[in-house]
Amino acid sequence: MEDDGSFKIDVINADLPQKCLNIVKSVYQHEQTNKHTRHLIRFEMQKLFGRDTDIVGFLEGEEDL
């Protein structure tokens, strides 16, 4: 931690969050995932990313967040 209260973030594995989101997306798109689980995934991701982010477009399509 620096003296001003900030700290450094190691960005060597910066693609890890994107990989995790793609795992969630593949679970959402899986043929055996029921509608309640899909709704929960959309709801929780919307809470995390806010209303300005197209969560459904990401989960159902090929878009990145």
C-alpha cells in the first residue's frame, strides 16, 4: 500500500474477470439451465453492473460487457 492510501493491482491476469463472466454466460445459455436460474443470473448481474449495462445482450448474444 502506498502512503496516500492507494495500492497497486497486478494486471498480469486482467483477463480473469472476463473469463469468469464467460463461464456465467455459458451456464446461462446451457440447454438444461431453467428459467428461474436464468432470471437469478440476470438479476444478480444487473445489481453488479447497474441499469446502464446491457446484461441480457451479453448473456444471450456475443457482446462483451
